[in-house]
Amino acid sequence: MRDFLPADKTRRERVLAVIRDRYRAHGFDEIETPVVEEYDRLHAGIGGDNEKLSFNILRRGLDADGIREAADDPAALSDLGLRYDLTVPLARFYATNRGQLPGVFRSIQIGPVWRAERPQKGRYRQFVQCDIDIIGDDSARAEAELMVASLDTLDALGLEGGTIRVNDRRALDWMLGSFGFTQDERPGVLITIDKLDKIGAEGVAAELRERGATATAVDAFAGFLARPQAEHGTYGEAQIRAALPEGAPDDVVADLVGLGAAVEAARGSVPLVFDPFLVRGMGYYTGTIFELAHPSVGYSLGGGGRYDGMIGRFLGQQVPAVGFSIGFERIVDLVAEREADAAPAIALIHDADVPVAELLAHKAALVSTGARVRLERRTKNLKGLLERAAADGYTGFVTVRAGDVIGSAEVKPLG
């Protein structure tokens, strides 16, 4: 969990403003949910490994004896917890407020989440997520809307050239079945397949054997990974079928192909890449899954997928849903140098004898031009004062003395 100095906070808010603006331009409406959810909801078996990383809140009123008695039963010890993502709270929100929402609801959620991560570079215990979700639409149109809005947002942040890796959990499940993996062992197999980029095909096969997965299925899978690769053009039916074993379900392939056509219609190109081994770790995904990539970095900048089964757990009837989350903390670092988009920030440096009325009039004149203005009394170490202002994100300065004409001060650049 981190503190943010003024310059960092300003940059973060500027990036958030761009994200909000682009999401709203695509017809999404912002909501807000509490940071605390019920323990049973956060540990319902739909959050994958994130459930193990949740911060739980001790039940009120427990004394030392009560804590000791409940030590072996987390549910008895805690009844609330901090949210570890924004999707579970959204499902609860929709189930609670459905009567006041449109049939197809497009939501924006931006806020902090908490996970008990081991602190390291890029891993924080508190971080911001920026989610857009569409609830009530079971067609590929919803996925296409999310993808186009997310790519548009990346462009607006100066990160053109983004692509989206796409897969479908139904295709994954069919593929594992075609190799001979049993239904019970497939969740564990997926965990290993998710490491393909890190440990390679041989490493995946070795780990599957160590797990005790069906030997003939592992052999079939290893053979599939080792097959010669052929070029089949850009994203489309030929490329998708070539990346899967023969006999892939026609309906799943058709959905994936249609998704590419819809995105192309909006973007003028198909910035999608079919990846048959894209897994994504959340246990609640039921269909299309995707990750946002950019050529400047080797890690994903966001992702999401369809989770049609989640809302039904809270509502008692099934409601289709799909969401996309941008990795805000990663994106902020990539756009950190784009200071030209910021409004002018001016340090107004004044002598000690400038009357307050004059001083505030000078400041008001600068503020009226759209600038951000901070008053600074002149010190002997003017260089140090200017360096501090520049470090705080100020781009220019003016000097004012008693009797100066209001609005006549010249703005000089800092740095």
C-alpha cells in the first residue's frame, strides 16, 4: 500500500479522467459499490486464487477467548472482507438493484481493491481497477463493445497499437476433452497450461505428469504442442481452426469469427489474436476470455471475459454478463511522461510585502486563463524553490512585486 506525492496523484487523476471520458463516450454509466462485502460472498468459490488473498474483517464483539475458539474456522472469525476485485461486488449490486436498471446495463466501476499479495515490483496490496461490464446481453456484440471501448481508451492515452488476445473457455474445455483429460482434472490442467509462456511446452507436459494427469491425454497434448505450425493469415476462421485440434465446435468458432468482424467494423482492422492456450485464472469465466497487450511491454495491460453464471448465484436466475478490466497501475507508468496533456501549472512567487488583495488578484487573473496556481513566498534560495515546484509538477512561474499591474506578469518555463 503506497502514498502518492502531489505530482504522482495529479498524473493518476489525469489518466483516470481520460479513462472515464472514453468509457462514458461508449455509453457506459459509472456506479460505486462499498469496499466491504460479506465474507460468504467473497469466498463463494468463484474468485479463484484471489479468495486466498482476501483481507478478512474480524467479527465485532469477539473477545480473546472467542478469537481462540474460532481460530480454526475463518467463517466464524470473520463475517466481512475487503473486496479483492470489482466483479463480485458488481454481481451483488446488480442483483440488489436490478429493478432500477435497464435491461442491458453497461457499467463503469473504478476504485481500489485489496489483496494480501507478497509485496514486490508490480504487486501491490492496494491497487486501482478500472472495469467496464455489460449485463443482460448474451451476444458477441457485448464482447465487441468492450474491446472497442478498451482499445479506444488505450489510443486516447497515447498507447496506440494495442492488440487483444482472445480465447473461449468452451473451446478450452472441448480441447482438453478431445485430448482425454477427465472433467475432474481439467481445473488443475488449466492452471498448468496457464504457465505455458513461462515454462514452455516441455515444462507444461512435465508438470502435468507430476500432477498425475491422464498419461495418454498428456501425450496427446504434448504432441499437439509439438506439431508444425503453418501460417493461416490474420484473425479469422482459418486461423482459429488451425490453432485448435480438428473438429472444433462450429458454434464456438462462429462466435469468435463474428467477434473479429464486429471489432473490424468499428476499428477498420482486426487487432485480435486467437490464442488457444489463453486461460485467465478466474474461476467464474464461462465463455470468451481476452487480454489486452501492447508492443511496448511484455505483460498484459488488462483483460476479462464472460461470466454468465455469477449473477445467478445472487439473483436466483441466470443473467448473461461480460466484463473488461484495464490494469490501471501498469498503464499509469506507461503514460507518466505525457505531461503535455496537463493544464498549465504556475508557481506565483511573490515578495513578502505584496498586499493580500493584490496577491489574490494576480492569482485570480492566472486562474481565469485555465492555469493551476500555487502561491510561493520568495526565499533567498530561489533556485531550490523552483526545483521543488518543478518536482511537484509545476510547469512555469511568475514573479510579482507590490504595485505590479494585475495580469501583467510574464510566465516563465520551469525546468
